[in-house]
Amino acid sequence: MPTLHLSGPLGTSLSVEVEDERDLLNVLRRYGRQGWTSGELPAGGLSLPLAMADNFDWALIGARPYTNGDGEACVLYKGQSYKRRELDEVDTKKLKLPRIVKYSRGARPTDPPHLKEGEEGGVQYVTLISFRGAGRVIEAYLDRDARTEAAAR
């Protein structure tokens, strides 16, 4: 029987046994909507295909999307706010970068060095997740409600 080890928004730990492994993502979603997280995200954040940027199910990682006072799309994860940043495609003779949608926040002095991106002494960021490239969309990671709303438009 699989077990999920979760951390709550107040630092509480919890282990949840899941009877059927096919229910793992549904159980993770249920707890994730309440802010529970499972594990740590890798340095540089998660990386998923660009096609998933608008309908990723944030509950899977215990994050909650919201719009800040300036009308910007953000995500609250483990008490930290990450802002949506869209980086346009760059195609020059020396450099070719794809379009990227990423959720990041300004780095803090207390953040471990391996999580910080950017030049030391300059502006640095911590990335939660980035969406780039034409990889295969993982249907199981999509927010069913967001897909239904998009189809209705």
C-alpha cells in the first residue's frame, strides 16, 4: 500500500496510506488544495511543457493560484508568493531561446545558494516551476476544471 508523506502549511507532518496506487494523484490533489506538500522541488524548479502553463493543476504541489493587487498571476507555495513571468522567444545569430512561462520570486539572503538564479551581487530569483518547449503534455497533471473552462470559451 503506497504512503504519501506530506508537510502542512504550519509545518505539521502527516503520512497518508493510499489503498490503490491509481488514487495517488487524487489524494495528493485533495490534500494539496489545503496547502499540504509532498517532498521538495528541485533546484531550478519543476520543468514542464509550455502547453501545460495555463492548465497545470497547482494542487498537485500544494500551491494556490491567485491574482495580486496589480492584476498579476501568482502562486502561493509554502508561504511564498511566486509571480508569473513570460519570457519571449529569443532568436539571434548567437542565441536561440524558446518562449518560457515561469513562476519565480526574488531570492532572499536566507535561500540556499543552489536555489538562486542570476548573478551574485545582482538580481537573483528562485524558480518554482517553468513551462517551456514542446514536450508531451502529461494529462494526469492538468487541472480538470481549467480544461473545462477553456473548452467552454
